[in-house]
Amino acid sequence: MRIAMISEHASPLAALGGVDAGGQNVHVAALSLALGRLGHDVTVYTRRDDIALPDRVPMAPNVEVVHVTAGPVEPIPKDDLLPYMSELADGVVADWRSRKPDVVHSHFWMSGVAALDASHRTGVPMVHTFHALGVVKRRHQGADDTSPRERRWLEPRVGREADGIVATCSDEAFELKALGVPFERITVAPCGVDLETFTAEGPVATRGRPHRILAVGRLVKRKGIDTVIDALTRLHADTELVIVGGPGTVDETMTDAEARRLRDIAIERGVDDRVVFAGQLSREDMPTMLRSADAVVCTPWYEPFGIVPLEAMACGVPVVAAAVGGLTDTVVDGVTGRLVPPKDPEALAETLDELVVDADTIRDYGLAGRERVESRYAWSRIAADTAETYRTVAAQREQRVPNLAGVRP
């Protein structure tokens, strides 16, 4: 199949760890590469944010990235990108004139706005993955939600008008149903993990103290890293917390507002000597850091899915996670790790205090986690399931619109 991906703010080529660069970048990149390995022809369209970027970048056999000029050619926060989605759709449709895809798969609601536009103009069947829902974000962030107001009605419209929706977890599927998305158009295909990069065997980073817990992700409030710092105050002094993520190197990270807030909390709680900010790490260096932990801690207020737990489990490391969103799908409580209530440092501390000193349980959880990702979360399996969704959606679209084959951009 010829597959078009649209990922307006999350380029598969971007460095991870910044405010708008995280799990979606990994998902789009890994899914595209896995589809390419299956023999599909994949083109990923993303917004040009640097004048030096070439128009087209070969990423791997059968996979290329196309940079579309849509709005100013400079970095723009994702919440400010909506006005440029029509330009993004124009660029995508123009590129399709030379080679029309069999399906377009958009990622995040604003990409969905552009994909709907392109799909309506060309007749290309559309599949969409939200990665996060505005209704959930508003529920947890309230007045701190910086999404444009148009998201309240445009996001449900994307869900209702797309030919198919690929949700990343069962919790998201039920949220979509509540928004009026026809349940029969929703399939669930989780995020995956690179099982060749993230392995249980390999180098291990040096610890600063006998026990280490690790928090990985973008430094934004909803990730709940302050909850982990609060829990650290209740753990034995031989336990350190390493925080991976931020805008760049350690020095660059410490100029970030959220990093400074977290550092201030650590100082106020009297544990700043046990909190290490590691800054961004490359994908190649992440397994080494993950293997060094007794447990990887993920305590967001909400999480549509979460790739970090899968990467930790693939490295044979237990995960202690907040029982929210997709984390309840991936982490099996008492088998691959532990689930705890969100925003509850006492419960988190109690769980970690028992776990980090229990070598047998750490080993057992680690082995079970690796087995789980091997059986359920390999990108090859997820790509095959997603491709089957594409075929089903395209066939159903052609039945609804018999003259689809005659439509041209």
C-alpha cells in the first residue's frame, strides 16, 4: 500500500525531550519504519520549522519524510499551529498529484483537521490517531490547558468524519465513544517498542547511590514528576532519583522553567542531593540508563498511552505507574510492576520502599515485563494490525463511495 502519514508538529526526525517532542514522534517514526519493513511505501508529512530542512528526507527503505511549508518557517508551539493547517493540507494535496496514496493516517487532532481537508478534496480514505484528547486534558488541567478554543468542536469532528480511528488504548476508545465517534469505526492498536534497541542485556549506567529510581519524559507539569520527588522524601537516603528529559543538555535543561520548579521542590523537601537531572538522552543511550534503575516511575495526571513503560519493560525493569489511561493497559499490577493512585506520593513511596530493596521481585517483574512486550508490543505486530485497518477502511470507503477510484486531486 501507499501510505501517507501526517504529523504536523511531531516530526519523526526530531530530537526527543522538548516540550512538543515526545511519544508521538517515536510512534510515528516507529510505525512508519515497521510498515516500510513490511513492504509498504510510507511518506510522512510534517511542518517545516527550519529553513535548512530539505524538502524530502529518505528515512529508511520505503520511508521518506516530506517537509511542508505551512506558516512561518520557525519553531512554533503546537497549540499555535491551527491557523496553518489549511496550508499544510495544500502542500500535502499538491504532493499527491504526482502519486496519490491509498490511505492517509493523521496523528494528533490538528493533523486530523489537515487530513480531513485533504481527504475531502481527493477522496483518499482517512484514518486518525489522536494521541491525546482535549476533553481529557481539560478535565485534568482546567485553566492551565493551553489548547486553542476551536479544539472543543474540531477534535470531535475529526473523530466523527474520519473513515477509521486507531485508538492507542481501551480507555481512549471509550472516551471517543462518549464524544460521538461511531464505536464500529474504532480499533485499538497500542504503541509499540523497539525490541532490538531496548533489551534486558547490555551496558548499565553507573549509579550514584545503592538504589535508583528513574523518571523519563518531557518536563511538563502533567507528567507528575513532582509527585516522585515528594515520594523520594519518604524513601531511604540510599535511593536516588534520576530525571531524564528536557530541552537538551543538562545545562540547557536547567534553564527550563519546569526543571527549575522541580529543582526548587527538591531543595524545599531537602532531597536535592538525591535528585539528578540528566537532560536529554539519545535513543541509543536510553537502554543503558533504563537498565541502571531498580524501577522506572511514571506518575502522570493522565496519559493517553505512554511509551516509556514499554521501553522499561523491554529492558527488564519494573514499572511503577499511576493507574490512569493507557498505563492500566500496559502495566500488569503485581506482574510487570505496580499501579498506584495518581497524585499520591504516600502510596507511591510505600510501593517503591518495598520494591527497590526486593531483588527477587525486581527480577521477576523484569522478566515478566520483557515477556509481555515481546508477545504484545512488537512494532512488527502493531504495523501488521494497522495495515489491516487501512485495508478495511479503504474497502468500506469504496463501498460507500463507488466512484472513489475515479477521484483525482
